[in-house]
Amino acid sequence: VQLQASGGGFVQAGTSTALSCVASGTVFGINRMGWFRQSPGKKREMVATMSGGNITNYADAVKGRFTISRNLTKMTLYLQMDNLRPEDTAVYYCNFYNAVSGTDFWGQGTQVTVSS
């Protein structure tokens, strides 16, 4: 699976932006998709995930502000980010997890910078 993320950029606090992640290749066995982020000097952390049956899970820091969704026909994962805060500044990575092989697939990362 190859993942190509896009979106983000430089935004003002309180505004919105959206990320997209397009998958190519075989997605057989993928049972969880998600977004992670990493700020300088910090570990990569889960932002939001979506599992089978459209079960979603959000980090406490983004609950009520971010929304994960997907279009399986387009093989695309989305992250709508509203009411952004400076602490949301990070490189955002999309992730597909193959439960059959236990393999994680990562996109290349896209920068989101939120100015106050």
C-alpha cells in the first residue's frame, strides 16, 4: 500500500483546514486507518482512527474539533480540522494498518502550522 497525504499548510488559530490521504495498491486486510502527528522533540501520537464499522477514536486533545472520515470507493482518508490551536502544529501522517500481516503503512507526512 502506498499512501499520499496532502493538505494542511500555514493557518491561523481558530480556523479550519483539511487533510487527505489517497491509497494505492492492494488494501486487502486493512482494518484500521488513521491520522497521527509528530511535533519537534515529541513522540508520534495518535490523532484519530477509524476501524471496521466506521468506529472512530480520537485523542482527547482533538475531540470535538477534528473529524476523521473515509471514502472507500476513492480509497481516500480525510481529516477535517476545525478550531485549530497553535499546539496542533505538527507533521501529520496517515496510517493504514493491515491486521492480517500486522504491518503499518505510513504516508510521507504533511506539515500543519497554526499561528496564534
